[in-house]
Amino acid sequence: MKLAQTVFKQRRDQLAQAMGPNSVAIIATSPVAMRNRDADYKYRADSSFYYLTGFAEPEAVAVIETGNDPDDYLYSLFCRERDREMEIWNGYRAGIDGAIDDYDADEAYAIDLLDEEILSKITHCEALYYRIAENVEFDARVTGWLAKLQQGRQFKLPTQLKPLDAIVDEMRLFKTAAEIELMQTAADISAQAHTRAMQSVRPGMMEYALEAELNYIFGQHGCVPAYGSIVGGGANACILHYVENDQELKEGDLVLIDAGCEYQYYAGDISRTFPVNGRFSPQQKALYQVVLDAQLAAIEQIHVGVSYKQPHYAAVRVLVTGLVALGLLQGDVDELINTEAYHRFYMHGTGHWLGIDVHDVGEYQVDAAPRPFEAGMVITVEPGLYIAPDDQTVDEQWRGIGIRIEDDVLVTAQGPHVLTAKVVKTIEDIEQLMANARLSS
Ligand code: GLY
Ligand code: MN
Ligand code: MN
């Protein structure tokens, strides 16, 4: 399901209202990124640009001018012109007519005319909204336009320069029903991919071969990975951003997978950790249960009005209590929390906003305090424990075990709603799923 053009229009309406009268917003999409000679990375539009336009082609800039009445703003889209030859080589373009007819632009121009047309749009405005410091080359272009206004006698500089992020990021933080539907689909496909990975893993398999099982499900749904998938067997799971995925999965080891798909521009973000041979060892079981208990305790905290930090605090308490019980930490739980003695085994936060970006936009602090949850926010909950393979301070039996369990949670007035509940996570359910898969293969 694709979002209707009316959704993107509503977002522009909301942006124009928030900008106020006599303001202009400039929103550029991402540049094409080169992989190597004559080979580009698959193009992905800038998240905020797409959020406001639904336009996925490269080389495009949207301009919103509110004039005296923000309800009656002007939306201009600068984009590539249609070009028969270029389209034969590189594919279809909406062109100027398409920008107006299919993307609801009031005016559309060839992207080559941007430098020429923009000056009259931004001169005399009271506030110019722009996302500074995301694209250095485009920043230089904007500065160049301002310099021209400064020098030109017929022009006048905008009175204020304002960060577009303050408005758009706040809008993106709160998901509408239509967005939640897309995120549920992204979560379902991601869950299906993790389920397939649990069913297909075997000792001796390469990590990249297991990654291919995830990609098979993503690809079957027209999705791409929302970020570089992590498939780490054994001690590789202790490397937080392990993406090489080029080692053999060994009998007796766990494998940690952190992977999610991007569906219609919305990300899923799931981590699961399971035994390569289908059965947890006693040590793996003990540590896994601590992480799972921490994750469940963290999810419990997700209620409207509760600080976004609360899940982290809840997770840390359960993790530290568990580490003490297993003899990996010694001392008083409160003291170990206060001195962050657990940091050696748990060195990252417990969650982040999720949406069009996997690490989505939106402030975490409001009035210098951690922000309280509100309905419509989506946050990940991803505690873990990582016992370094060379950590001489712990008994050998624990070394080289890395575990993370991550789900995506929608904040609702009724409490936490786990979008990624379709992939199992208890020890019993994982072993059962893996045993069934082995029986039937
Ligand atoms: N996969 C990135 C993260 O979990 O934050
Ligand atoms: Mn995450
Ligand atoms: Mn993740």
C-alpha cells in the first residue's frame, strides 16, 4: 500500500501553518551516491523531502511559500525534465507536467532553473526555513543565494533563518494511522525474515548465507534492508555494529541478527539471538533470560506521560540484578548502577525513535528534561549483554556470548503496543520453532 497524495498535501498544509505568514521553506532531496566507477548506490530519496512530497526521484527541490496567508501557500517542485534519451538509459521521469498532475505541485520548474528562480522566491520573506548542515554542498548553494540577495540592489535578505527540522522532525515523530499501518507491515515482513532465519540456520553455514535468507523475504515483498543487517555468530555478536557477516556459524554458538526492512519508506528494526544448533546451552539460557526479562520490563514502562528514559532505567536494573545473580558482577545493585559498573557488559542505550529513518528524527529532551512518551510515537526497545571474548574478569564459561533482543513499540493511550510481536523470543518458543523446522526439513 502506498500513501495517497492527499497525505503528503496534508503534511505540507501542516508545515505551512507552522511556518506562519511570509515564510519560505526549501527542502532538497538527497544527492545520488556513487559506489564506484559508473555504478551508483540504489537511490533513496531524503526522508523529510519524501515525507513532504512523496516524490522519489533524485535531483529535486521543493519550495513552500506562505505569503500573507499560510492556508493559501504556494508549493513549487523543481525536478528533472522529461528527456527521451535519458529515460531510455535511466528510466522514467515525472517531468514538469507530472510534478503538477501527479504530485500536486502548484508550479514546477526544471531543476536547472533553480538558481535563477529561487532568488525572487526568497527575497523579502520574513523567515527562511532550511535544514542546515545535512548536505554541505547544498548548504553552499543556499549561502550563495543569500550572498546574491545581499549584493543585489533589487533584493533583500530574509529577516530570519530558521531550522526546518524543528517543525518537520516534530511532525515526523508522531505517526498517523496510515503511517502506523505501513510500520506494521514493515514490522511483519521483518518478523517473517527473522522467523525464516531461525528456521534455516545450521552449524557450518556462513553468516552471509543466513543474511541471504533475510534478504529473500525482504525482496519477495519489494523491500530493501532499512540499514546494514548484522548477522554475528559467537563472539561477533559482541561487536555492536558488526556488518562483515563473513564468518562460519559454529555448533554451540549463538547468532545475533539485527535486521529490518524498509517498506514504503518506513523501517522495521528487530534483533533476535538464537542458538545455531537450535538448543541454548545452560550459560546461554541464563544470560538470554536476563536480557529477555530486561526487555519485557522496559516495554512495560512505555506509557503516555512516562519519560522515554524510563525503559532504559528499568532494563539496566534487571540486567544488573541478573549479572549479580550469575556472578558476573559483584556488589550492591544500586551501587553498581550508580557507578555504571555494568557498562562493560551493556554499553548502549535501550531505544531510539523509529520511522522513515531507522534512527528517526525527533527531540529526546524537552525543556532540558527527558521527553515523556505521547501517543503515536514509535520507539525501539533493545537491551543486550555482551561478554567480550577476552574479558579476564569473568569466568571463562561466559566469554564471547553476545545477546540483544529488540522490538518496535508504538505508544498508545492503552499502553505499549509491540509491532514486532510476530517473531518469537522466549527460549521455549525459539527452541520449539527451530525443532519444528528441523523435523520438517
Ligand atoms: N539496527 C540499528 C539499531 O538497532 O539501532
Ligand atoms: Mn534499533
Ligand atoms: Mn536494530
